[in-house]
Amino acid sequence: MRTPNIARVCAMEPTRPVVFQILPSLVVGGAERLVVHLVERLSRERFAPVCICLESPLGTHYEARVRASGAPLYFLGKGAGASGDVLRQLNALFRQYRPAVVHTHIMG
């Protein structure tokens, strides 16, 4: 049995921990401003931020700033009440990115 090439195995592992920022939307407000600042200012050498909004895009300047930062930005299109579709989308994002940190804002 061959021993795996350690350099190749290490190259396949994520080099930076993924940090999810999850909130309802990026309307103008205090929590939203905090998320934008975190996404813009987290060291890209050390972390890989991902911003997830549960609702649909609204065209705010905060959305534009997150996009300009280069961080992935997802909108899940949640309306009022519970949504199985949003849960499936979140599950897919968790499986895709395998975040090390999940930071939620204004939930509940």
C-alpha cells in the first residue's frame, strides 16, 4: 500500500478557515454595518469570509461593499415564516464551505 504524498494531501486541505456571516439582509443598520466591516477587514491571508443573507437582495450600498470586498455573497430569498427551501440552501452552503466559524446576527 502506498503512503499518500503529504504535500498533495495538505494542498487539498483548506488553507484558511471559512467564517460565515449570516443575517436576514444587508439593509442599513448597526448589525449590518458590523458584518460589512468584518467582511471587509478580516485578513484574507488568515480567513475566508462568506456572507449569507436569508432574504432577497435589496440593492443597498452594503451589498455593493460586500461584493466589492471579493467575499462570496449569497441571498436565499426567504419570505415570512419558516422555509424548507432556505434550510436546504443553508445545508448546501455548509456542506460546500465547511465553515470553522458561524457568526449569526439578528436571528429571532
